[in-house]
Amino acid sequence: MRDEDRTKGQPIDELVRLRRRYAELEESEQPLRTGEILVKMGYVTRQQLEEALIEQEELSRHGHRRKLLSIMVESGIITEEQLRTVLAIQSARIAIR
């Protein structure tokens, strides 16, 4: 099998995986915070989330308010695409409620 044949199904597979994860998130009764969505989607580990939260708190103590997602993108923990996906999920969940 050629490499291009193997990669043709990958975007579809990724969409199916994301849809399954999103369905799991929809079943949750409580609104999820952005960090929890990142963990449930498998984009970050709980440890990565905690480290980013610690960095956010440390910056805040020095008078620098930064959004968690900005910290995670700038440090390379998540990609811009993952950021957009999480924001879309969070926005959809807010609209549903």
C-alpha cells in the first residue's frame, strides 16, 4: 500500500474520533472548563494542564493576566487547530445550555 493511500482515511478517522469525544462531552451534566475539555479530548495530560495552570497563576502573581489556552499554544502544548476545536466545542456547549 502506498503512503498516500494510507493517509487518505486519516482526516476521516480524526473526524470520527473527535465526534465520539464530543458525544462523550455532550453527555456530561456539568459545564466543562476549557482545561477539562482538553484532557477529555486527549490533547493534553492532566499533568500538562496542571503545569500550565501553575504557570498562569505565577504570571498572574506578577501582574500578567494570560489566558490558559494562550499559554498552552505558545509553549507548544497544543496546536492552533486543537485550540480552534476546543473553542468550537466550548461554544457549542454554551449555546446548547
